[in-house]
Amino acid sequence: MVIYLVGDSELSKELYIKEYLKGKDVEYHKIFADDDGKIEELKNAGVSLGLFSSAKVYDLVDFDEWSKSEKKQFQSLDLSGNWVTVFVRTEKVGKEVTRIPSKVEILTFEKPKEWEEDKWLNFVKDVASKIGVTCHEEVAKSIFKFTGPDEYAILAELEKLQIYAGEHPTPQDVEQIVFKRTISKLDEFCFALSEQNYSIAKNMLHEICNNYEPIIISYTVSKHFIELFNIVVHAPKKPDYKWPDVANLSKELGIPSPKVARFLGFAFKDSKYKPVNHVMIYSPKVLKNIIEYLYFLDRRVKLSDDIKILMGLFISKLESGEFAKNFEEQDKQEQVEN
């Protein structure tokens, strides 16, 4: 059977698959666009179930990145056997899906529009119920006030509440836990990385890995460096910035102004951190290399590799300057070729 998970809510797709797998005796495999032999593996899975094998579940996590020929080959496979289930994560499906030989189901997972607050509150409550948290209307409103329309931020805050307040959090818990820990934990870890305070990042790593789900850590770190990339690309390069610079970039890029301020090295009067002007120490090329590596790291996390080892290796690569060195070597090679 092939189940298409359609729409733009990646978190909802992830939670749906987790719920589907719960309590089932199956072999679960994630397949990525750049995996070799993926068509042959799916073809063999659809032919028969091995003598000593359990049922199999395949998760095509980035189907939209497959080539047209690969998609065509996949859609010609017969995966109708009751021993195999294939989840296809995609933004949308075409008419050709109705013509494939397998039994097909299409499920839609859409995020609310940014301005649909009532729907986002229902989204918060739905995610909460799926991870075992009772979330009443006032609690959902309090969470959404801090996260805005960001599905993975919502999950992260709900998981914090579950750890520190139990399964029945109150609005007061949100005020005390979400606000304080959002500012002081993962964000501080991310800024320790980007501000090149590697000893602090190493000291925080154990606590971060114990307090947060691996996928939340990889997502948050990736988002941090993607936002930094956007800042570096759009901000005029200069040693000092004024508040209008911060406000304009925040509005243009949709990044909260306190975070923009810290990226630009703008310090408020009561700041507890030493300002670091990221624009003066990062180039778009180096950040592109860092983000590409974080894509690899995120993939390894989704394959259940140890987040502490992966993040420790990432810190070592940052500290050694490897990402900058890689681009220096690439630039030299391009000059030779030209």
C-alpha cells in the first residue's frame, strides 16, 4: 500500500507516521532522494515478504527531490502486498498517482495560514494531544504568544512543558518555563556556536541533549544558521548598527528583533551577553557550507544516530575552521579550472 502524505506541515506528517508505527511489529526504513538502489529495494519489498521477515514500512522523506525518471519508476511498482506500506511525503500529487498499480491512499496535512490564529490554537492542542500533553485553550494561547506560527517551535515548547510541568501545564507554567527556557537554553546554545564560544557550547551540550528531542536540536541549530545566512546576505556590512537597522531587517526577514539585534552585535542596556557582530565574521559562502553540513546532520538524526556525537563533531568542525578551509580549497580549484 502507498500512502501519500500531502501538504506543507512536515511536523504533522512526522507525528502521523510515529502514531502509525506505535505498537506495530514492522521494519521501518527511511529512504532519501540521494540513496543508491532505492528503486530496486522498493521493488524487491513489493514482490514478497522474506521467510523470517516482519512487515516493512518505507518512508520516502523527500520525494519531491526525486528526479522525474525516478518518480516514474516508483509509480510503476506494484506495492499492493499487505506486508509492505510506503509513506510518500510530498507537497502535492498529480493525476498519475491514480493510475499506479498499488493501492493508494492520500492524506492531507496543511499548516494554517499565518493569520488564522484560531486554527493555530487548534494545531497547538492537536500536537499536544499527540505527545501526551493536555492543552487547554488558555495554555494554547500562551504558547502561541511565544512561538507564533512555527510548528517545530510549538513542538519544542510543548516538550519543554512536558518535561518541567508534566502532562497538565497551566498558563502560569508557560509564562515561567517557556519564556525563560526559550531564551536561556537552546537559543543560548545556538549563539554560543555562532559567536564562536565553543567552550561554552561544549559545556552546554550534555544538558541540551538531555532536555530536548534530537530532531528539535538539529532543527533549531539549522534554523539559527539559516537566519544568520539571511542576515549576512541582506545586512550592509559595517562594524556598528543602530536600532533602525535592527527594526528594518526584522521586518524584512521576519526574524524577531531581539535575535536580529544579537546577530548584528547590537546590545541593549540590560544585555547579559557580550555583543558579537556576526556580519563581520561570516561570509555567505562559509554559512552555505555550514548549512549544507547541518542538512547532513539532520538526516543522520532522523536515521537515529546519536545527536550528542553528531553535535560534538559539528562543534569541532566549527572550532577548527574547516568550513572556511573547504571554501578556500574550492576557490583555488575554480581558479585553476578557469
